[in-house]
Amino acid sequence: MKTFINILTGLFLLTSCANIVAPTGGDKDMSAPRLLNVELLQSTNDKKTKTIIFEFDEYIQLNNFENYFYISPPLQGVTKKQIKGKELYIFLDDVLDEKTTYQVVLHYCVMDYNEENILDTLSYRFSLNDTLDTLTLSGRLEDAYTLNILDNVWVMLFNEDISDSLIFNAIPDYISKTDKNGFFNFPNLKYKNYKITALTEDDFFYNKNEKIAFSDSLLNPKLDSFIVLYAFDPTFIYDSLVVDSIVEELDTIINFNKDTISKEQLSNFGNLEIYTNKNSSCIFQLLQNGVVKREVYFSQKPYLIKKVKAGMYNLKYISDNNQDSVWNTGSWSLKIQPEKVVNYPAEINIRSNWDLELDWTIEY
């Protein structure tokens, strides 16, 4: 016979509210299932066997469960699940540490049975003693070069005493996954120092050509609350367009073809001068629809890009710490971060026969 163990209040994060299902012929149900209750049970015959029961307000089914579900800290035993009508049973087959707070994460795992509305955010935090660890560390994961957010990626915390050479061959102490906006969260930490890393493939172990991210320094959730990580491919080789040959080629074309080029064509260019707090080796890119149209290298100020074809552009700054005129990826073994990339926050308009002076405070 099963008995209730001490149940601690869990952390329930629900981004969608569920209404009562409309009767047949009424409005279509557009709401995700709503969590009503959670119970944590333990068998009196087997201390390893624990069951968590999530009760919802409507019949449910699973959504890509294996891809999204996880428990932090990760367990060694097999975790099973079963749906019984409006209830989801999670069976834990492991000896849990009574001094540890566990986070059960089911983001995107549950949807209603009829309309398949997905519950975006659902988690449950519990401990077997009377105290919850509540220190929190959160952050965002971006691609180091494109600055695109990276979703459904493992982010891992390790105790500070683990050797760096063992990190990608060991089970993390805590795990999280980035959501659709690239954010991750560890809400159940102890007051300790941690090393943080991220891997873009399906497991906790580094595989060649996958992207990794790490912090240069130890993190402590009592001192650090938010961090941005930049994922990079250590084997990536940058294909530079940095030789600004477009200007020289344009001068040549105009000199040899003045008789055939109209005044409109000759004046369909403008200049861009960027005034910024930086005065070091860097690269500026002008992009349209994500495609690089111009790329210019500077060793120092002034940052003047001449003869830019008129149009709307996105502007990107790339630091060049080693002054080799290309963007360099990072290295886990050498503990080198990729060179910094910053996007200008708005589109810029290059107008024909016009000089654009742009003030930009670049921070990273």
C-alpha cells in the first residue's frame, strides 16, 4: 500500500489558462490543459520507487515527450510515464538525495486530447526534506556569430571542483534546456560555485562539429542572476569577404564606362561613417535579408564605408582581437571565447548621394 510522503509546494509555471471545454457545436477550445493538482507518492515496500501524479482539468495526451522532458539534477534510473484519463503519472526509479531539490520539467510535453493545444510551460519542484533550495540562475543562449537564439539546447552546471577535461565526459550536477526564446533557468540551486556549459546536440557529451558554449568564470547563484552564453563550432573556419574590393572595382567600372552609365546609376550610392566608443581592429558588415552585401575591415578609426549602394541594411560589428581581419571562433581546450559580434538595433537607410553619420555605443 502506498502512503503519502511529505509533499512540498511545487513550482507550477503555466503560461496558458484553460477554460471549461465548450459543448459540441460551441466555440473551438483554444486553451491548453490546466493543472489542478500534483501529488508525490512513495511505495512503502521500495524506497526507490516514487510516483508523481499531475492532474489536469481535461483529458490529455503527450507531445514529443522524450525530446522535452527532463529532471534536474538528472537521475541514474529509468523514468517512465503513463497517462490515465486526465492524469499523467511519472514513475521515478532511483534513490533520491534527501538534501537535494529536484526540478521536474514538462515544458511542451502535455496537450489536450481533442484539439491538441500544447501546455507551453509546466514544472514541479520538490524535496524529500522540509527545505527547498531556491537559489536561481537563468540566462539566454545565442549563436556566437549570427546571434540567433538557440532553442531546446542542453545547458549544464557542474560543481567547481570538476576538472575541465572531464566536463564533457561526465553527468552534470544540474541541467536545463533553452526554450523557444533561447532562455534557460535553474531554480533549485544550492549556495555553491558552478561551472556552466552548453551543447547543441542531444546528449551531455561533446561530439565533433556540434556547438558549445561556456563561461570564463565560476558562477554563484547568490551573486549571479543572469548570463548570456554564446555557442560556437570549434572547427568552424570563417570565409572572409573582408577585402573591400567592391569600392575599387566600382571606381574602375565608372572610369571606363562614363559614357554608358547614367547619372542616376552614378549617384545611386551613399557613404556611411560610424562614430562609436570603439577604436580598435574590427569588421563592419552590411546585410540585407541576412545576406552580407558589404564587409569592410578597419584597423582603427575613422570607420568610413564609401560607396554603399542605396537601400535598407542591417549593420553588424565584429571585434578583431588578434588583428587578422577575420572572425575567429572559440576553443574549449584553450579556453578562448569567440570574437564578439554585435548587431545595430535598427535598420539603417543608405540614401543616394548622401552621407549617413551614425552614432553607435557598442557594448558587450
